[in-house]
Amino acid sequence: MKNNRLLYSLLILVVVLIGGYAVAKSQGWVGKPAGTEVTAAKAATVNIVEQVSASGKVQPETEVKISPDVSGEIIALYVQEGDSVKKGQLLLRIRPDNYQAMVNQQSAAVNSQRANVGQTQARLQQLTANARQTELTYRRTASLYKQKVVSLADYEAAKATYEASQEELNSARQSIRAAQSNVQSAQAGLEEARRNLDKTTIYAPVSGTVSKLSVEKGERVVGTSQMAGTEIMRIANLNSMEVRVNVNENDIINVQLGDSAVVEVDSYASKDEKFRGLVTSIANTAKDALTAEAVTEFEVRIRLLPASYRHLLRTQGGRTVVPFRPGMTASVDVITNRKTGVLSVPLAAVTTRSDSSAIADKEGKGG
């Protein structure tokens, strides 16, 4: 009896399952492939910007390296790094003792040569008078010889004396020319010695800020007359700054003079400060040194526009202090191309197909 009840229950369950499946299939709940999920997006107009990114250092646009023309010990230093200076302002002095001694020596040489010229001129005057006298004697003797009044020996003696006086006169004239040349040479040496003495005092060639000071009082420096000389300081115009970056050779062809740029200086990264710039210089020749990856690069200079950092300027000691210092690290995005109002769709919505597949599809539809 129990077995019959169990059998009836199983039959009823099977019938219910078959009926449920039939209903689900008729409604499309089962038996059809699952649908593809898609994301809907609208086409929109956007602005597209092409840019070249690089990093480099902030540097003054104008920076003058100052080296002494003469060698010696610095006995006075009148500026410090960071000081503002005006063109013509006294910067330092080099010990002048040796150069003053050279001036004195050359001055003495000039005086000596001038005295020699005076002596030679006095001798020339004496020889000129003597030559005139011997010439008169010679002419008189020659006239008397023709008249058979004096002997041949007297005539030849007068002639020899006259010729000797002329030779002495010519020699004296050459001596005075040589003496005058020596005076000019000594005078040139004196002028050079005076110039070297003047060069022991160094003045600022331009107005600006002492951006780098490489020497101290008491230090010995080498003048530019001996190889490159010692760089004693640099004077820069910190009111006009630029970023110097190295751009890959694959990107340099896209960069043009006048391109705008967005500059981020690491020192102001925490403040989310971004500055505007302008490309002012593009190197024609690649840098000699390759990168670690053996990449060829070209130097590009971007001027920082003052309007973009005016809010960071401050006044100290009566002068304006710019927010940048030479050597600061900066990142630059040079905008090489810009398109506005371009119709755009998500990249995922763009598909590509080969020409052969399109032809095959067309032929399939035509068949």
C-alpha cells in the first residue's frame, strides 16, 4: 500500500515538472541564448589636445658668468650670493701689488727710452753740423784740386772725411728711428700694465642678482689669459625665468616656436600650482651626451610667463623676490596641437573590420 502511494507521488511530480518546462519554454524563459550586455553612451563634442611631455630645470633666461682677466689673491669681496647689483657696481678686488710694480717698471722703461731718444737727437744735431762742415771742406778742396793748387792726397783725404761724416749721419738717423720705436714699444707695455692693474678691480657688467658665488675672500683665482680662468660668480636676471628641457628626437619635430606649455615646478606641486609658458628656443643640434637608454635629445627652452606666477611674488628688502630659483626641477607639457568642438564617442564603441570582410559580407547579402 505504501509503495503504491510513493509511486503515485513520483508520477505527479514528473507531470508537474514537464508542465512547468512546457510553460517556461512557451514564454521564452528557457531555451534561448542569453542577451549581450551593452553600455549606452551619447556622442558629444569635446576639445582634443596633443602634447609633448618633458622634464628639466628652471634657469634664468640671462645669466652672465664672470671670470677675472688677471690672476691673484682676492683681497676684498663686496657682494654675497643673492645680492642685487647694478651695472658698474664694484664686486671685488684682486691684490694689485705685482701689477703696480709692472706699471712702475714699464714707466721707467718709457722714461729711459725717451732719454735715449734725446741723447740720439743731440748726437744727430752734432753730426749734422759736422757733416755740413766736412761737405764745405770737401767742395773747397775739390775746387782747389781742379786748379792744381792742392795735391791729390789732400783731395782724397777731404773726400774720405766727407763720406765718413755722411755715413755717421745716416747711422745716427737710423739710431733715432730705432730709439723712437723703442719708446713706442715701451709705451705700449706701460699701457698694457695699466690695463692689467685696472683689471684687478672687477665691476658688474650687467644689473641683476648674484645667482652663484664661487669664491671667498683670500682665495687665489686664475685669469682668463691662462686658459678658461676661474669663474668667480654669476649674475642673472631672475625676473625672466625659463625651463630648459630635453625632448626626444621623435617628438621634437612636433614642437614649434611659440607653442604654449603648462609647467609644474616640483617645489610647488603640493600647492597644485601650474604655470603657463611659451617655447622660445629649439636647439638645431642634438645634445652630445646620450641618455642611459641611448636616446637622442634636443634642448627646448620654455619661458615662464610672469602673469602666471604674479600671485607668488613677494617683496623683501625693497626688492621683488620671484618664486623660482635656478636649478629647480620642473615638468612641462608642450601643447603641439589643439582641436576644439570635435565629435567624439567612447573608444569601446569604435570597431574596425578589414576590407575583405566587408566585401564578403556584401557578397553574402547579394547571394
